Amino acid sequence: MNNLTIALSLAKQRILVAPLPALARSFAAKPAAAASKKKKLGKLGPIMEKKVIPVETDATKLVNYVCGSNYLKSGEDIKLKPDSEYPEWLWALNTERIIPLDELDPNSKQYWRRLRKLALRRNNQLSKLKKF
């Protein structure tokens, strides 16, 4: 072997061996230490941690106050009044079940709103079935 081939083989070794540590740093993956500092990302951005809300367990407070009605930092919840101080229509509200469409009066606004809502739902279901 002559001096030229020896010099070329040494040059190849230096070119191939020397840049390896530099190439290892140019990959797309971030180091583990930097990745652990950031918050996890969901599809819509950072994932929020759920807050634990305290639940009232005092029976006398649950009976006499509207728990959770005070949203300010200062003050207290609204105190419940006797039933006679509330309007009569409050006790006539339907809290049992949803009234079917055929039991509603066709001359009422509630009937037509419910009919429109059902028609929109039906059209949306039908549009999902259509193939393009």
C-alpha cells in the first residue's frame, strides 16, 4: 500500500467516526429531561387537571340553605324560605317526566318547539344514512 491509500483510509475513518456524536444530537426526539417538564398535550391543547370540589355533609346546612348558590369568595349561601313565600306556579312545574308530543296542545308554543326539535333530529339521522 502506498501513502495515498493509507491517507485516504485514515481520512474515511475520521469522517465516519468523528461526526457520530454530533449526529446523535440532531435527531427529532427531545431529551427525556426536557420532555418531562412540559404538560401533556391532548387533541385540543394541554390537559387540565380536575379540581376536587368539597361536598357539603352537614345535614342542617343542607336543609336550611341552597348549597353552592354563593359563587363569591365572601358571603354565604342563600337561606331557604318557607313554602308560602314562593309563587304557586313553582310547585306546578313538571319535574316528573317529559310530556309526549301527542299529549301537548297543538296551539301551544311548547308543542311547536318540540315538533321542530324532533324534525331536526330526524333530518340529522337521515343525513347520516345518506351515502355520497
